[in-house]
Amino acid sequence: MSDPFTAQAARDAEAAARAAGVTVREVSGLAELAAVGDLFTTIWGKPSVSTELLRAFSKTQSYVGGAFRDGALVGACVAFHAAPQQRSLHSHIAGVTPGTGGRGVGFALKVHQRAWALALGVDEIAWTYDPLVARNAHFNINKLAGRAAEYLTNFYGPMSDAINGDEDTDRVLVRWDLRAPAVVAACGSGGSGGSGGSGGSGWAGAAAAVVPAAVVPAAVVPVPPDIERLRVADPAAAHEWRLRVRERLGPYLAAGSAGAAGSGHSVGYDRERGYLIHTPTEGEHP
């Protein structure tokens, strides 16, 4: 008997791709793998992953997925397996063609990746994102119902690319429990916001079941509306934002404690206010 999660995940992936007007599938041929590398080079302004490495990922049953519109590659996502006992996939890099963002292509890629992972018996996908990039925080926490699990200071070191500039590469580690009710709902929403609803804010993962929509957060950590533009216009101000968010958000995500059983805090996100920190009251479980 087939796993109902896997079957529904496949249907959700097909629906998300239709809504975005793309076809999402695995990529394995050399020419298409080279196109994936070229796409990432266009986005980041320098080579990010070689054709040879993508070929190795594909051969060893790691994930190399592409979104195609009218036969042209418009988005891609690459992930590799974590330690076997973790039953987890680490999603290393994903991007869409400039000008394609906001049309559901990124959502379609992630929902396809989830279906692919569930079919292999993987329970979780993890990835990192820059906590200063507001649209990515909204996408990861609200649209996908991912759980902000750990704050990683200067995780990659200097990258000096078109997106990160010369700034410290602080990242938030997101854990995506592929069978969690909030994730199931988010992936079945067609990208309409899943756990966040129309208001643009939400509490992801296990916290979604216990945090009322109107809850007053214990703390709010603002982020700039467009950090990438600010890095170009005023690098010093951008760095101040980095230090401020590191100092305020980092302790709530120390040592991967956020949302873990018996820990203190869950992290939501609101497009107007920024990160919303919830501390469970007595009797609640984060």
C-alpha cells in the first residue's frame, strides 16, 4: 500500500507547478546540468557549483531539480543527503531567473523537492537563508511552514558575490518536517501562504498548532525591507543591521533550541514587523 503522504505530496507538486506555469523535474543530462550552473552564475554573479559536481550529485541520487517554462530553465534547486541516520536532505542552493520571482516558481521547486524526498523515505529537508532578506524569511517561515532552528554566525565566510557582497554570511538554519501538519497544509495551499494566511505573518512547524493568530509576541526583531539594495547604497548601514539582528535574534536560536521539545521559543515572521518570538506559557509545548 502506498504512503498517503507521498501520493498527496506528488499531487501537490503537480498543482504548484501548474499554478506557476512550469514543469518541474529532475535534471541529469550534461547540457541541462551545465544550464543549472549557468543559472546560478547569473544570479550570484560568479560560479557557484560546477557541472562536474552537479553530475556527481545526480549520479548518487542527490537532488538536482529544474523548473522549465516553454522548454527554458527558469529555476533550479540542488540538495544532498545528510548522515544516513538523520533521514534528512540538505538543500544547498536554489534560485530562479531574475524577473521570475514572485510567480510561484520557487514554491513549485520546493514542493517538488518535498515529494521527491518523501518518495525516498526522507523525513526532513534543511537549508540556510540570510535572516536579513525579508522576502526569504516570509517564504521559508510563512509560505513553506519551515521552522527556524539555529542561528549560524558568518556561516560561509566571505563570499563576495553579487548578492552577499563582502558582508558576513550569517544564516538561519531552517528545518522542514515533511510530514508536519503545517507543512502538509502549506504545500497544499498552492503557495497562498499556508501557515501565514493572508495577513503575511505566521508561526511555523509545531508552533503553528499552539500559537493563536492574534498572540502578542514576547519579542520582535525588525529587518530592513530591502537589504540587498541597502548593501549597495550604504554598506555601513547594512552591516549595522547585520550586527543588530545577530545580537537580537541569535540568542533565541542558540544551539538549535528554537521549537525543540522542552526549549523556550518559537520564531514566526511578519512582513511588516519582522521576526516574532513566542515564549510558551505554562502548559504549552513549543
